[in-house]
Amino acid sequence: MVQMIEQGLQVLGLHIMWKTRSLPDAKEATTEDEKYMETLREQRDSLLEKLVEYAVGTQSNTAEAVKRTVCLFYLELRSRRY
């Protein structure tokens, strides 16, 4: 079960990272691109909030292995700029 949760979190993180591949330079961004970037930021921020809750929150009953995975993904996603 823990491994399935870890893999699900990995898929979510990779999905957000995959979506960033099509982002243009901020200098070259059109209005449509800026809307896309804002939507992507909101999705990333939502995922980061969930990751923080899993990693350090008191509301969830999360296994230690999942907490470690979540911490790594949180750091990786947080370091990327959108």
C-alpha cells in the first residue's frame, strides 16, 4: 500500500514537471501563456500544500516511507520556477 501511495505522488510530481516543458520564456510569454503559467502555479501550489500535510502535518496518518518520498518531491517541486 505504501509503495502505491509513493508511486501516485511520483506521478503527480512528474505530471507537473512535464507540463512545465512547454512553458515559454517569461519575456516571450503571451497573455494566453501567462494564464497557463498561473494555472500551473495554482496546481503546483495545491500539490505542495498536500505534500506538506503528508510530510509534517498532524491531520494525516502517513507512513514514514511516504513522508520521506513526499519530502523529496516537495523539495524538487519547490526548487523549480514557473
